[in-house]
Amino acid sequence: MFRHLFIFLFPFLLTGQNRTIDSLKIALKNAKHDSTKCLTLKLLFNAETDNKVKMEIAKQRLKIAESNLSSTIKSEHLFFAKQKSYSLNNIGIIYNYQGDIPKALEYFHKSLKIREEIGDKKGIAASLNNIGVIYSDQGDIPKTLEYYHKSLKIQEEIGDKKGIAHCLNNIGLIYKDQGDIPKALEYHHKSLKIREEIGDKEGIAASLNNIGIIYSDQGDIPNALEYYHKSLKIREEIGDKSGIANSLNNIGAIYIVQGDNPKALEYFHKSLKIQEEIGDKSGIAFSLNNIGFIYYKQGNLKEGFSYANRGMQLAKELGYPANIENSAIRLKQIFKKQNKYKEAFEMYELEIKMKDSINNQENQKAAIKKQMQYTYEKQEEVAKAEHKKELEKQQAVAEEKNRRQNIVIGSVASGLLLVIIFAGYVFKTLSVTRKQKVLIEVKNKETEHQKKEIEEKQKEILDSIHYARRIQMAQIPSEKRVGKSLDRLRR
């Protein structure tokens, strides 16, 4: 079984992993800005496999982030707040690997608080998922489903396909634990489909592994081995040590079913070695328990008890019911072989107690209730979306109608305006014409009047001239008379 914590890893190939780490250390040393240091530490955390070293890296990144939170520049403050939330989340993951569950929960909740404050929805969903994983390992199924569904709802809101696939995977594991195989397969195949669409190799490997587990539980060994080996191949390609150890353990379990105990022991020891390297206490407990079982089957009760008992101590330290139940089953079998019936009965009681805590009726009801609640919420959201879509459609039709009406009204108004403008122009033109006509008439009248005055004056002048001429003519002697006068003078 493999539940996903959100770590935001960038997978690195095993061949060259040391080169990658060395390069990142040099880059970190040469980094001048704290933002660059934080991003380099993020990559270094993902490349490193030693959990002790990873813890130091996460704490260093946290320290740098906290020292820059006083920045008054909004973008810088937001960046370092996110870096702090990532660091707290990663520290919580390391504590979870180390079996310090209270510390893991404490840091996950601290990370969640910051993400809620800055509105980092993707981060909020990741934190909710991680808290759900803790409750799942503790056997608190109601709380597990509560956190998983909260996380899934946010992932669907923001359209984060990788996050959705993670949540579907984890919910599938819960249904598998509850014995609802069809529902478990449904969720795992949904998760696998999304992961294949987005090319999430780490996620694809996890989904293949979990589907293999279901086939194994159903006794379909060929299909189980096929899915396990597909998963292992991808995990080896991307250098996922935790995943490799998980796959090796599961393949070893198949060899037990096939009766090949030496082969099974070989795979369990390989798995244990990797889990001890990375400090995965939960994985170590499972491997120890499995190795103890092989020795028990081979009749080596001393070695069987040694491994199974170590597994029990770790399981109790972790407080995970599944680990405790498996260890109790192995120790019960060994004690019975050793004729230690009192101890065997105590282990049997512990086994039943753990089984009940994982798979009791209340938890099954809680799972169904949560699923129904989630389905109802989804249906309600779909109904709201459809109603909203219908309203938008009606609004669009109304807006189109209004638009057309506005076009018609606008066209009519424009026509009227043109008519008014034209009428105004005509009126103005007529007014000007009338004024010009009046002016012309006035001028004509004035001209005619002036003409009459001139004619009258001319007449007066002519009359005066004629009168003067008559006077002159009256005073001047006639030619005859002048002639006579001249003749008289000559004589």
C-alpha cells in the first residue's frame, strides 16, 4: 500500500544523482540572493535521499524564508511566505518518515495555516492531503476521508489534475482497506488515467502498484506481478527509492504466495536495505515483519522472532494499526510454534483490536456517508452549474434581443436625427434665401427710389437750364435785328 504525501518532487535519475547534488551544492554556495538560495534548496531537498540531510536542508530553507518575511514589497513577502509553508510541509514529511506523528501533524498544520493566510489553494489542498495520510495511517478513517475530500474539492476547483489524481489514489486506498474492491479499483483507475494524461511518472507508478495490490489480494497473481513490475520499472527510471522499496516488498509477497521463499527473502532484504538508507520507519516495519514471516515458514523461529519483534517495536513507535496488526499476526504464529500460548493469545487480541480499528462498522459507515456527501455536493455543484449556464443562456438571449432593439432604436434615432439635421439645413437655407430676397428687394427699392430722385433732380436741372435759356434767349437780340444794327452802323 502506498499513500501519497504531497512533497512537490522533481525526480532525478539514480545514475548521476550524486553529480546533481554536487552541482546544486555549488549553485547554492554561489547564489547571491535569498530567493535563489530557497529555490536551490528546494531542488537539493528533492534530489537528496538521506532523511537526516533532507531535514537540515528544509530547516535551512525555513530559516532563510523567515528572515525575509519582514519585506515590505508585497511580491517578495508572498514568495518567502510560500517558501516557509513548503519548508514546514517538508519537515512534517520527514517527521512522518521518522515516526514522530505528533511533530508531523504539528508542522503540517503550521504549513496549512500559512497557506490559508496567503490564499495558496494548491498548497492548502496539499496540506489537507498530508494530514489525511497521517489520520489514515492511524486508522482514523472518518478524519481521513474528511481531509481527503476537502483536498479533492479544492483540487477540482483550481483544476490541478496532478492533485486530483493524488486524492483519488488515496481515497481508493481507503476503500481497499474497507474491503470495497470495486470502489477502490474505480478510484485507482480514475487516478491512473489522469496521471497518464499529464505524464506524471511517479504517480503512474503509484497507481500501477496499488492496482497490483488489489489483484494480489484477489488472488490474481499474473495480473498482480504484471502491475508490480511495470511500477518498479518506472520507479527505477526516475530514481524513486521509497517507491522502489515498496515495489520490491510487494513482489516479494507474490513469491511467498508462489512458494518461492528464497526469492521472496531476497526481495524483502533489498527493500529493507533501501528503507534503512532513506529512514522510512513504516516501510522498515513492513519489511522486518515480512522477513520474520519467511524465517518462520522456514522453521527458523529465532530469526523469525527477532525480525518480527523489531517490526512490532517500530510499529508501536509509529502507532500505525496496519503495521501493528501485521506484526501481531507474525508474532502470534511464532509464539504458537514455540508453544507460548499466553503470548500468542495476547498477540491475537492485539491483532483483532487493530483490525477493528481499521475496518469497523463505524468506519465503513463514515466512508459511505462521506462518499454520499461528496456525491451530493458534486450533484449540487453540477445542478448549480447547469442552472447558472441556463441563466447565462437566457441572459445572453435577452442581451441579444436588447442589442437588436437598441440597433433598431439607434437606426431610427439616427434617421430622425438626419431628417432633423436636413430639415434644419433646409430651414436655414430658406431663411438665408428669404433674407437675401428681402435685402435684394430693399436694395431694388432703394435703387429705384434713388433713380427717381436722380431723374427728378435731372428734370429740375433740365428745367432750370431750359428756363435760363429762355431768359437768355429773351435778352439776346435776334440775328435780323443784329444785322440791321450792323448795317445801320456801316452806313
